[in-house]
Amino acid sequence: MDAKEPSHLDLLDSIKHNLNWHDWHPISKTLVKLFPVLLILLAIPLTVNLIQYQQTINQHASSITPTPTPTLNIVNVSSIAALKTALADNTVDEIVVANGTYHVSKASSQASDSLWIGSQFASRTRPVTVVAQTAGGVTFDGGGATYFGCISFEQGAHDQTWDGFNCASGEATETGIVTFGGYAGYAAPYNITMKNITILPSCTGNALVSPYPATDHAFYISEAVGGPHDLLFDNINVDGSGGLGAAFHFYHSDTTNQNGWNITVQNLHVKGTEQAIMLWDATLKNITFNTATIVNPAEYAVRYEAAGASNIVFENIVSDKSFYSSLGSTPTGVSFVNDSFNCPSCLLNTVLPTSTPTPVPTSTPKPTATQTPIPTPKPTVTPTPKPTPTITPTPKPTATPTKALSPTPTVKLTVIPTIKSTPTPTPVPPRKSRCVILFFWRFCFR
């Protein structure tokens, strides 16, 4: 008969019978004493490896050169000549104009103290901001000149922001206090932002006297090659009680010289003009007026005679006067969103912003780096008045504004090479290797 193969239980029973507990107990006590030593021996190489890894990480992190943060080149100026010099300098990012009142000649004269922002500045390749020392603290004064242009953006001027200025003391004779385009054959201005701009009541016109010609305006957008485009006007304040025809007037174009497109006017405050907003050109597209308060215009809040224009939006317009168009109350291409026309009660608690010119400060502004003076542009002939129609509830007039053209100076483009930035790798968080040694030490020898 075959012998039965012993199972693992039989083996355990055999060990229990053959091994005396008194023999096993000293061995177990020895093993218990040796166990912490074995753990320490295992922990030592692990700890060494962790320390070496941490040292490698630290060396790698110290070898990385951080990418320097670019700093703005800010220039402080206290004269029109210095402003224009800085504006022509492509290395300047921001121009701070000291608070005060500065005389400016009419822009179309292109004099040394006029703000004709034309081809002299179109060669810039970097955006620039021109800002008043404090909002409303800088006034450009025309000294009572006729055909007064406080600022004129022409000849491809681009990527500029003007913030915090007042225009005063001049008659907008058949033009605008601030103009974009209006000179056939010149490249259109684009990517221009005007913020916190005030047209004071000393900017005058003839719109409120017989025969009430709507030809003298605060902001005038007109013809240019390609059409003035991508313009933003934010927080614009116009007091037209001196006889201005409109706060914003869009007028005139031909097959080569278009009018404006992609233009937004927001937070507009107007009082006392003949009409606050006038659109009178078929080439207009993507024009938005969003949030406007129009108080006491002599005739209409909005006059629209731009048959053929597209995507014109009037949103959140509040006025005590009406919208008018010979094309009907809802012309094709025009959208009205949450507007309140003919609503005097909507204006009961309205307080329009005011701006008080700040006198020239006695302190000397922060000195700036020496810059090469810009040659004075050649003087041009004073533009002759252009016949424009008397605004009556009739279709668009056919009169064409005429202005004197100034020779375009030759400019040399300067291209700044693109600087490639090296991404900064994120270092691996350090391992807390000391915790391993501390753990085993306390476990073994407590």
C-alpha cells in the first residue's frame, strides 16, 4: 500500500513537535533587534539617491535664465513740439502730456504747433498711447481760429490711443474739431482709439443761426483711400451749445475714397448741438453707437440719410428728441436696440460730465531723453470753404466737401525684428528626502 504524501499541515505539526519553544524564543528576539538595522541599511542608499536627484534638479533650475519682462518706454512732455517728436519716435510706448493749456494751430496748416497726425507718424511699427497727466487736465486751444481742426488723423496714421484731452476755442468752419479722413487720395487712418475726450462749448459753428447749415461738427469722419476703419470712441463729451451741427457726422465718399467702417462710439454724452448724430454716406458699414445720452438738440437726436449703408446699430440711445430719416422710421440696414427717443422724462436725473481746463502747472515735468527735433512740415494753403447743403428733411445733398491737399512727405519704413521668447520650463518640485531618514530613525530607536 502506497505511503500517503504528507500535506503542509503535517509539515507544520512536525515542526511544532520537533522545535522546542525555548529554542525558538532567543532567535525571535535576535531577529526583532536586527530588524531596525536592516531597515536602516535599506534606507541609506534610497536616501542617497534622493539627495543626488534633488541636487540635479537644483543645478538645472539655476542654469535657466529667466526671460526679462519688457518695460514701457514712457516719455513726459510739456509742449506740442515735444509731443510730436516723441510721437515720431518708434521706440516710445507712452507719451504723458503735462497738465495745462496748449495753443494749437489748425491741423490743416501742418504748422509746428498743429496736431496733423499724418504720414510723419504712419511709419511707426509699434502702438503708442498719448495720455494727459490727469484725465481732462490738458486742453488744446485754437485761439479762436476759423477752420479749426484740433486734431486730424490722416495719411495712414494708425495704432494710436489718445486719452484725456479737451479741445477749445476755435470755429469748425465746414469741417470737424476732430477729423478722420476728408482728403481724397490720402491713405485712411485706422486702429485709432480716443478716450475721455471733451469738446468744450468754446468750439463753435454756425448750425444754430439762419440758415442753419449743418456743416460744422465736433467729430467728422469722411473719405479716404480704404476708408477710416477700426476706430473706437469711448466716453466722448460734446457741448455743442456754441453752434456745432453734430457730435458725430459721417459724410462723403467716392469710388476710390470710402467712408468709415468697423467703428464703435460708446458712452457718448451730447448737449446743445443741432443734431447729435448724422450718418449721410452709402459706403458706411459696421457702425455702432452704444450707450448715448443726448440732451436738447435743436432738431433731431439722430439724422440718418445713408441709403445703402449696412449693419448700422443704435443701442441704448436716450434723448428728448427723435430719430429722423427720409427713408422711414426703420431704414434698411439699421438696427435699434433698447433705445428711448422722444423721452424727456428719461433724462430727468441725467447729469452730463463737465470738464474744466487745468492751468499750466508751475512744476517742471519729469525730464525726458534728448530727441532729434522733427522738421517743420511745409505750410499749406488755407482750405477754401466747401459748399454743403442746409439740413432739411430732404434726401442726401450732392454737394462735395472740398479741402486743400498737402503734399505727402516721403517716409522710410522701419521694421523692428520679432524677438522670440524662450519659454521657461517649470522646475520639478523638490522631494523632501530628509523625511525618509527621520521616519526610520524614529521607528527604530524610539
